[in-house]
Amino acid sequence: MTTAPKQPHHVVIVGAGFGGLETAFGLAGAPVRITLIDRRNHHLFQPLLYQVATASLATSEIAWPIRYLLRGRKEVTTLFANVSGVDPTAKRVLLDDGEALAYDTLVLATGARHAYFGHDEWEPFAPGLKTLEDATTLRRRILVAFERAERETDPVRRAALLTFVIIGAGPTGVEMAGTIADLAKDTLPPDFRNIDTHKTRVVLVEAGPRVLPSFPEDLSTYAQRSLEAIGVEVVLGQPVTDCAIDGVVYGGNKLEARTIVWAAGVRASRAAEWLNAPADRAYRLKVEPDLTVPGHPDIFAVGDTVTIAGPDGNPVPGIAPAAKQQGRYVAALIKARLGGGTLPPFRYKHAGSLAQIGKKKAVIDFGRIKLRGNLAWWIWGLAHIYFLIGLRNRLSVALSWLWIHARDQRAARLITQGSSKVTG
């Protein structure tokens, strides 16, 4: 009687973001078979998502098919599916079509979505920015607002169409505000006949005391002054208390606006709920020092799905370099375990924080070294181009940025999805 050959250790990775993909890359050469599950068929470079939303880049320049990225890895199977839960007792991942997938080791890299702090009813009026669909929706709303303003004869309604509100002054909010201001004041003026796009209002609303609160105070101050210099109205210490189709309310006053962007907070996926595991207020899993889920040494969680303290005692930031470091660590630990060993706890190394402020300025915090202005903008651009996947994409993005820098033209100003409405 012959026995069936023993199957290689099966690693299931849920999510093909930075953390999940880095785990798959790190397991190259290990005696494992890998199943990578994602509800989308592409890996997305989220740090540049706002540039799709503001018509600076095309979707194909910041996203790549997952199957293409792993086409040379015969041990990797990619599944286009939606995970609905985990059965840790039976060691199975549950899919929303009723199927289930057994695992030996599970890696949850399920990411996060924007959070509305108990006001989910605001989402239709103030979309966030986490997916390509979010970016193209915002791009459509932004461009349609200018188109509708061109046709509008009532000055009050026209002013509302030319008012853009960004809620939240973290990096995404600051970058969105600065780029919309540049779009209105540099790119669009020659294209319209009935409106003066210089009169566009871009209002950045932040509940806290300063913009870019995770940056040092001097860079935060510089960022605010730079935004104001290009016409962005910065409102601090004023939480938004209502969002509707016709505007927002903050400080007890209503601002009429037809385009609202939500950049104020995120909420992790349902991974903690699937496992009945401890989580913080943003629903991020509280993991062990080796990034395993408490009580489940065969389940890892990485990226925006988790919260863990860094060397300084503060939570590791939810940024791409952190997710990549965690993915590499998990891959190395899985390899070590298969060889009968282990690794020291995960230790995050902060490489720096970067944020663009409009077309030609940025701020960079490398710890002891802090940069601002045009030089920081060039370094910001080079850093982002370096982390893009593939020479074609690097060249394409570099040429797009150089064209914007030299000619104030954005080639991705396409209104798609067939709607001439500002919202919906």
C-alpha cells in the first residue's frame, strides 16, 4: 500500500497589500505552498492614491495585477475571493461563497477602511481614499464640480460647486488639499470660459491643533504656511459635526460645498472580530511581540490590521514601510519555525515620514534630519518612484510629474463611470 506524499506546509495569506505581498516575496525558496487571497485582483501603491484622485496619475501607474507580480512563483496560488471569517479551531479560512480553505499557517493582512467615528451616514457625501474605486469616484466628483460650475449661472450655487472641503489634516488630507489647490490655480484656468478657477476655495478642516500632527511641530507649522500660501484655508480645532449633500458643519457654522473628502480616520478590517481577539478603538488587532494573534501561534497579522508598540513605546504607524517590515519578519519567522528555530520579537525601524504640500514643496522627517521645501519635494518624488514596481511604471510616473512640474498639465483628467452628477 502506497501512502500519499506529504503536502508542503500550507501558508494562507489574506490580503495582497504591502504586508501580505512582502510576506509572499519573503517566503521564496521556503518548503511551503502559498495561497494568496484578495477581493481585488491588483496590488495598490496607496501612498500615491491621492494623485489618481486629483488627476495627476492614471490608475494603471500605481496598481499591478497580483497574478503578474507572482507569475514566476509556481508554489503560489492566487485566489480572487472575499474572506468572510476564520475558523481557528478547524484551521480554515471561510469565503463568502460558502467555500473554505484549510491552512497550516495563516497571515492576515486585511488592511483598513476609513472610519467616520459613528457617523457612517456621512460616507455617501464625504468619500474616503483607500481603493482605486475611491480615487476614481473622487476624481469624478472634483472634475464634475468644475464642469457644473462652468454651466451654473447662480453665483451662490457656483460658489458651492467651487468649494472643496477636506476633513482631516494628516498626510492624505494635506496632500489632497495642496494638489486640488494647484489643479485649480495652475492647471485648469486656460480650459474654462465662464468661471475663474482661481476663485476656487479649498478648505482643510482639522479637529486637532495643527496639521500633520505626527510630524515635528516646526515641519507642521511650515506645512500650514505653505498650504495657506497657495490659497488653502486651514481650519484648526474645529471638529466637523455634520456632512450632507450640500456642505459641512463645523464650529457651529455651515459651509456650502458640493465636494467633500474624508481623510480623518481609519478603521481596521474585521479580523479581530473573526477571531474574537483583543483590539483597540480602531478595531486593530493587538498582537504578540512576534506578530501572532494572542492564543493563536499559527496566525499572524500585519500592516493596518494590527497595533503594536514601536521602540519608542508609541504604536507603529500605519504606513507602507511598516507593513513591509512586518511582512518580511513574518516570512523569516515562518522559515525559522519550519527549520525548528525561532526569531527575536519584531522590532520596527522608522525610516522617516514624508508628505507633499502642493506641486513643488514637501516636508520630510528623518529623525535627526528634517527637510522642507523644493529639495524635500524632489527627495519625496524619488523615494516614491523607487518603491514603485517595474521600470515602466517608474518611468511613466517620473515623466508625468516632470510634465506637471514644467507645464502645469495633468494628463489624467478623465471623467469616467458615465455620470455628470457631482455626487453619487
